[in-house]
Amino acid sequence: MNTNDLNSFNNNGFLIKENLIKDKYHSELFYLFYDLAISTIKRNKINLEYQVKNVDDIDYYKDIKILDKILIDILEIDNKLIGELYDTVSYSSCFLKLVSDSDIEEHTRSLLGLSKRNTIYSWTHRVRIDPPRDERRTYGWHQEIFYTIPETRFIQTWCPLIRDTTIKNGTIEVCEGSHKEGIAKQTWNEIKGRATQIIVNEEVVAKYNQKKIPMKKGEILFFDPHMFHRSGHNSTKDEVRFSLVGMWNDTTHLKFKAPQPEFKSRTFSAKEYFNQLQNRD
């Protein structure tokens, strides 16, 4: 990474790099989403008013709208099923290949000032699926520092997946230079039916230039964890916004401590399963 990139990142709080996300990842994720959506329909015995194609009969470059329609219909039938898709995709092989891509790692190490032999820790990398007019997963202006390992050093990443992100479908928005604020004054918000949000106070946000950042497939946004940011509102009629959100932690930092993994079944606990099997005739 050159000096201009580093200076831009330090001054503005973010950096956009082009042609870093290979097109094969977008294609693989498209087919993954489609395959999981069809499996979800079958597993939950969902009856749609139209015939869905087999995953082997669709084409990424022609049939994105078909995937949009299926995901939107699943959401309207049972929004919890979209949560299952979220979690399944985030641990799929093609997604893990994307987040561990050597080009992304190289840029992350440079921004953290680490050598190629220093270890970086991937934390909370996930895919976002934002259908039109769905406000349940939208956040106000926030800093990422409260959503990761406390008091550590990390880089945040965000990029479009499968299709470009636009102002209309709710691309990411940033407050330029707001990372220099440090930990800003914020408010804890608990909204029924939505995730708890820790939101930067409006008078602090007002000090900075707010910028919407449309992004092309292949581009990735690196930004400082103190920078105020939010996703926009997807105001399209029938277009899902797909994006990657992730964090890279510096394991050399003295406050670094890996979180304890937790497995939680969506159906029943290990004890319930054990008792169920033991009580069979």
C-alpha cells in the first residue's frame, strides 16, 4: 500500500480500493444464496405462487431478480428464516474464502502497521441481506467499537456483494474525519423488534460532512473503527442489497483476547436432544 493511501485513510478515516474483490466470489455467493433459499423453501414446506428453477438452471448474470423475489417472499412469510440464511452463509466455504483472501489481508495488515507474519483475527465477518423497505436491521450513526472485542485495535471492512450498492438501494454512509472524535457521546437505544443500538448523539454527527458512498462490485471500503457510519435506506421496489461487513483485529495488541465461541442450536439444546434419544422405545 502506498503512502497516499495511508495518508488518505488517516485523514479521512476510510479508504476505498478498487478491483480487490474477485468476481468469482460474487458468482459463488449468488449460487450459494439461491441454493440455500430453495432448501429453506423445501425444508419449511413453503408454497410459492410460482415455480422456482433448480440451482443448476439459473445464471448469475441473468437471474439476480429471481433471487431477489425469492428472498423477499421468504422474508414476508417468516422473517426469522432470513436470520438462518445470514448465519449459514457466514460459515459457508465460499464466504470464508472471500474473507480470508490474501489481497484483503495484505491491505488490512498495511493499515494496521503489521508485518506479513503478524497474526490478524477475523471477527464478526458476516453477510447482510437488506430487502426493500425493511427497517428492522437498519442502524443510525454509530461507531463499531462497541460491537467487537473491547479496547482492542482493529480495521472495519464493508463491500457490496453480488451487485453494486447505490444510493437508492441503501449503500453505506460515513461522516468524513469523524474518527478523530475518538469515542463519541452516544445513546443506548432498545427498540422492540430490532437489535439494540448504540447511536452517536445528533449534535456530534452534525459537526461532520456526511457522505453516501455508492460502490461497484470489486470495491472494498476499509475504515477506522471510530468513524461514524450507517447503512442507507433501501428504497427500491424489488432489489435486495447484499453486503459484507467485517472486522480484522490486531492480535499483537496488549488488550487483545479472543472471544469465547458459543454454539446455540435453533431447535433444541444438547441436553434436550440427549433426553429425547434416551427416552425412545
